[in-house]
Amino acid sequence: MTDKKPDITPNPNSPIDLFEGSMGALHTDHAVQAETMKDYVKLVLAIAKQPNALIQMQTGYWTDQVNLLENFSLRAQGRPAKQVAVPAHDDKRFKDAEWTENPAFDTIKQSYLSAVSHARRMLGELNGLDDETRRRIEFNLRQMSDALSPTNFPLMNPEVIRATIDSKGANLIKGAQHVADDFVRGNGRLNPELTDRSAFDVGRNLAMTPGKVVYQNDIMQLIQYAPSTETVRQRPILIVPSWINKFYILDLSEKNSLVRWLISEGYTVFIISWVNPDKRHADRTFGDYMKMGPLAAIDQITALTGETSVNTAGYCIGGTLLATTLAVMAARNDQRIASVTYLATLVDFSDPGDMAVFTSDAHLEELERETAKNGYLDASVMAETFSMLRANDLVWSVAIKSYFLGQEPPPFDLLFWNADATRMPGGLHMSYLRDMYRDNRLVQAGGIVVDGVPVDLGQIRTPSYILSTREDHIAPWRSTYAATQIYGGDTAFVLAGSGHVGGVVNPATSKKYGYWTNPALRSTPEEWLAEAQHSPGSWWVHWRDWLLNHAGDPVPARQPGEYGSAIEDAPGSYVKRAS
């Protein structure tokens, strides 16, 4: 990547400019550009060898266009017409009634959907493309087709047209100001504001659960929360969150805090709050994060509570670290973890979904050069990566509302947390991407060595509860299911509705999403799901029943700092360090 700021002139009328401004910077590296060019050369050669695929695509598309013209004529006469193409059930772009009721907008919509559908079908039928190349081309096709959606063009979007007429163009003036503001905030790169950040403050109306920081080291603070019941379960629970985002996704507000709910269920809850790393942490390794993270936390918890073992839960990469820790502990005959819960966690990276696009050799070379500058990966890089995985939700819908409709971003705690990104230690992050994402060495017995111990996940005998979410774009559930065939102890697999965050943070009182259970762990996820039973509401209720089997008897409630000096009030100072 280059340090030179891109020469981008704000133009709220061009979705391509928005795309280049917000996402194009990820692809300015020469190695990535060369990789992309090679991919498209392979695509052209594959089409040349199968010209019928291109002919069929073009024939199908133009047949649809003829049918659409006929349908438009029928609709104009007030007669019904058969749909040529319809949006997917979860496609929110065309929810405005005009996209269906107005024959002109309906024709534009269907023409676009038909083109995208035929292009994707042709790509799927082409032979001669290896899996990695096909995935990258499919991903780039999706990015391009999302950018070219008619909803992203003011003169094709009925909602924007109405707003412009009703406000006499004031929406576009406000939108242009938002574009300018976002360029200033992004230091020359378009950085859309997802939410009203002034509405939130960590410790004031986010991460409000009372507690104390009872231990800290160079990479984490350990928080112990105050009880809300007179008695608690004997065995405390340690939560190991991801360090890619901040821990308070599990303690957003009173109504959706997993931490607060566990406390109300009578648990002594501890959670790790990772430091937002800087150049001092450049050489930190996965082993350092294990020793100074969960292992150090367990040392402190057992000393503070007098218990010999703890229950644990790990979220996302925090769960990956926890699985690695358990394998190391198994090799050392350390049995201080009584149970483990994995929340949206990958350990088998053979199919990590679209994240694989960003772990090609070219991308890793780019990231290595980026991390070498300061010893860490800037928070904006991961934020942009996650945005690209859900471009319609996190890029284009935001652009339409802010730049075309002139709307101010609403206060939304989840989006505030999403924007409160963290840096990644250079050495740790690169080894994680290479060893796990690219080479999938974690599931190979002895494939990686952590703190001098060859890691073998098959040696884990700890009772495991694996929670995955059906629409997860970061840890695809079919890939997380692979862990059921790896661990040696009693294992339960539960599939929740929604995605990586919404499916996990779904309060016990919620009636949304539901979850699937099946005690028979079949060899494939499809077999498991075919026999699974769906239950309404939140998976938290199911987990509560499972966790009780490992909780121990009631004991007097424990106060944070009761047997040692408290450092500061929760949520602590590490979580407040900005990127």
C-alpha cells in the first residue's frame, strides 16, 4: 500500500466513486492488483474454452429483457405480468413499494437482478477455475454488482427522487456536506458515519454492569463483576472475547447484556478486556496471548475464589484461542477448565467463507508491509474488510441514507461498537492468518506449536458447547460444525438464527430468530440440520440448562476485590483506548 492519499473528488452522484473511495484502498497494492489481473485472465481463458457458457448467459439475459419489455407493456395497461427475477428474501434494497408497484422501477429492478443472476450462473458453471480463483472472482463480481445496483443511483432510486422533490433538493445538499465531512474524518478516504457516536460513551451508557478490574498485564485487564444474587454457583465463569473488537459487545446495555444475564442467573462472571495494541506489542505471539490471557486469568480467578476450576466461554477468535489453550492444557495435564463454550468460533479453516479472499499470498504480502510500518495493523483495515463482507448493509445502504437522502446517522449501540475498532499486533495477526486461515494448521495434530507444546485439538476432553449462527459471514456455521468431529469430550452443537453478532447477542426474553438442536452429531452439517429440532426464542435458555450441569452448588456471593486490591472500576481503562 502507498502512503499517498488517493486523489478522490467527492461526488455523491457516483456509486463507483463511493466504492473506490471507501473500499478501493484495500486493492491499491501491486501484488493484489497483479493477482486480480491473473484471476481475470484465467476467467477469460475459461470462457474461451467454453464459449457456450457465455452464449447461454447472453441468450438468457436478452430473453429476459424481451420478456421484461412485454411485461412493462402489460403492466402499463393494468394487466398482470409474470416476474422475470425477484430479490432474495433477505435483500432489503428494494423494500420501497415503488420498486414493485411502479412498472418502470419494477422493470429496472428485474433487469438488474436478471443480469446479476445470469453472470453468477455462468461463473458457477465454468470449468477450469481452481477453488481459490473462483471464490475471488465470485467475491469481486458480488462487490461490483452490489455497487452497480440501481438503488445506488439517485435518478433510478424512487425513494431518493421523492425526497429530492419533497425537500426541493435539500437532501442532496445535506448529502454533499456529509460526503465532505466523511472525507475529512477519513483523512482523504471516504469513512461513512454509521451511527451518532455522540450518543454513546463506554462506561456511561455502554458496558455499565458494575464490577472491578482485579488484575491487569501488558495485554489485558481482568474484570470481575459484582453479584446481583445472595448466592452464586460455586464454579465461576471466564469469558474470553475476540481482540478484533472490544469486549463490550457482550455487555452493551441492560436489556441485551450477556454478562448481566449470567450474573442474574447466579454466576460469578469474569471477562478479559484486551488492550488496544500499539507498536510495543508488535512481536506478541499467539502463545503470549494464551499465557497472558486465559491462563493468567485462570491463575487469578482460582486464587481469588479458592476454586480449583472454572467454566469458560470464548467468542470468535477468543474461542479459537481458548481451544488452543485447552489443547496445551491437555498436554500438560492441567484440568482447571471444567467446561468450554465456543461462540461463533472457527478451528477448522478449510472453508472460512469469503474471509478466504483476504488470505491469499498477495493479500498477506500487502498486510505484512502494512503491519511493518508501525508494528500493528490499523483498525481501519479490519473495519473495511468486514464492511466488504456485508457491503449492502454496511456500505451502500449507509451511503444512500447519508449522501442521497441527507439523513443523519441514528444512535445505535451495536453500530457504535462496530465502529469502535481495535488494532491488531503485527506478528500475532500475520501468524494467525497464515497458520490458520491460509494453511489450516490448527486442526493438524502438531501443526502449530504454542509455548513449546505441539497443539492437538483431538486431545481435548473438556465438555464443549458449540454455538454457531446460521447467517454468519465471518464464521460460517457449516465450517464451525467441523469441530464436533474433532473434540474428544462430550459435545453439544446448537445453531442459532441470524448472524455473527445478532445471533449471539439475543437476550433470553427475545422472541426472535430461534435455534436448532440435535444431540446426534452427524458426520455432516447438512445431516445434522435435517434432523434438528427448532425452538423459538433465544439459545441463552438452552445454554443455561447445559451450563447448570457444570456450575456446582450455591455458595455465598463473591464481591469483586474481596480478596485482593481492585485496580479500578469496570469497564476499566483498556477498553477506552481509541485507535
